[in-house]
Amino acid sequence: MSRFLKEAFRTLVPYTPGEQPQNRKYIKLNTNESPFPPAPEVLDRVKNESELLRLYPDPDQKELRKAGAVYYGIAEDEIIFVNGSDEILAFAFEAFCDENTGVIFPDISYGFYSVYADKFGIDAVKAPLKEDFTINVDDYINTGRTVFIANPNAPTGIALPLSDIERIVAGNPDNIVVVDEAYVDFGGESALPLIHKYNNLLVTQTFSKSRSLAGGRLGMGMADREIIRDLNTVRNSTNPYNINRMTLAAGVASFEADDYFKEKCETIKDNREFTVSELKKLDFEILDSKTNFIFVKSPAISGDELFKSLREAGILVRHFTAERIREYNRITIGSRQDMESLISCVKEILENNEKI
Ligand SMILES: *Cc1c(COP(=O)(O)O)cnc(C)c1O
């Protein structure tokens, strides 16, 4: 650290992304990317758009906002696009939290919430998940805080029914409730229909997981138009060109290639059910996932050992060290072939483990 870094940042611990190895070829099941390429139309549009790279992108995101509004059946001023949904989470912290308005989110959830709370100096309450890793809805009523809930949650994969989300939104009429739906396309229930009923709800989604565009960096927020206006104020005071041309074009084409999108989501769900049933045969405990990953634990081997053995065998999964979840691993659902390799590798690891 240099001697110039401001006091408040000296203890800042940044978010730890899952590794993106550049050396050896792994089966990559650690960062919830899609195993499939973007739709062919998306790639074509990106290529055409790259010819215009000398020009700034449209700071109003007009074409993409129109495509998104049509796709979701909302108005063009009820949607904002961002450089990955991490960016809108940051904008929400900047716009809707301060020394008077803290935040509340589950103790086991997306790691970025506490990183942003630290970065922006916001007081954070981490409400413990119940023993079974579900959210205790009563913890989120009348909080006096900005609420952040990932639904389905990560890294558990568990989804909260829409009725519970609605209770939380209705239970905090004077605070923003952010529902982070990064994984909603894999079987969750979106809170989007509620944005016309409640003017304190912000729904965020991403193109990184279900739309095969993690490398393009594209996310979005949907809410009452006044909330979107506030977020645009933050965006335009940060970087009005937050989304590059090629990614704007990719977003439009992705909405158009809807059959491809839906088919790939179905394939992931099938592969998830296959993987769950195979791992259950090996006595794994698996939380009920509505996402493109599963959160699993074996009675026969520790979370850390399984993580390391898989890594040695060329398969990357995600292991967290927090006390409550250290025996678990989060495994991204990849292609059927990826998952078959995973299963046979796990079998081998368990067999070798028994012999010791
Ligand atoms: C992956 C993820 C995000 C952010 O994804 P982006 O790539 O920044 O769009 C946000 N929330 C959760 C819960 C995630 O898992």
C-alpha cells in the first residue's frame, strides 16, 4: 500500500473472485459461467459492431433499453443497464445507503454485499440464515435498512417464494429492497411483476450466467422509474459510457435469440438434476438448487480435501472458508460431459480416500 491511500481504505478487503486460470486447462465449474457459447446471432452482432469501435457507445442505451422493455413488458424508463450486475449493486449502495441508512443481508450470501458495505462505509447487519440455510423472513420486516437479498441465494442455491419476497418488500415501505436475481432464469420466481405494485423494489439481473455473456459484462436493474432515475444519476456521475458498444449490441441480440436462451437454460436444469441424482448415490448432502450450481457436502471427505483433490484432477469448483459452510463446495453446472467427468472423478477420490 502506498502512503497516499486514504485512511478508510487501508483495511478494505476486496471481493475474491473465483480463479480464472490461464496456465492449465481445467474443467471450470467454479464461477457459474455458462458452458455454452453465446447465440450465433449475438456473435454476429458483436462482430459488426466492432467496426464502429472508434465511436463512443450510446450513453442512453436506447436500443437496448427498448429491447429489454419489450422483452419484460415494462416501460423503457423502468430499466437500466450496467457493466455487470455488480455495478448496479454498487450504484444502489451509493444511491440508497449512508450513515443513517445501513444495510441488511443474510450472513451466507453473495460476498460482494459486505465488500461494498465496507467500501462505502455503510453499517451492515448480517442476519443469520436458519439451520437449513433458508432465510428467516421475519428478520427482514421493518428493518429501517436497505435490504439486499439474492433470490435464489448464492452460494446455497435456495430460492425464496415470491410471497416471502413480497412480504419483505411490503414490510419495508420506507426503504429500498434490492432483489438480486442473478440466477432466476434457472428456476426461480422473479419479483419483476411487483415493481408496478411497490415503488421501493429494485430487481437486478445479469447476462453473465444464463445468457453466456460473463465476459461481455452486462447486467440490469428494473424498478419504479424514480428509482431508475436515481441510479442513472449515479451512473452518469460515474461513467455514462459504462457499457461498451459490442456489449450493448450483444444484449439486444441476446433478447432476440430467445429460443436459444430458453433451450440452454433447460439443458442446464437437466444437467443439474442428473448431477444431483448421481451425487446422491454417493451419499452427498445437496441443498435444493434453483440455480446453475449446487452446494454439496460429503460425509466421507472434508470440503477442503474434496476441493483440493478435484483441483489436482483438473476440475475447479468453489470452496469457501466461512465456518458455517466450510464443509461444502459450490459446483457450477456445466455440459453433460463436464458433469460426467465430475462424477467419475468424485467416485475415484472417494475410493482412494477410503483406502487411506
Ligand atoms: C454472479 C453474481 C452477480 C454478478 O454478476 P455480474 O457478472 O457482475 O453480472 C451478482 N449477484 C450474484 C448473487 C451473483 O452470483
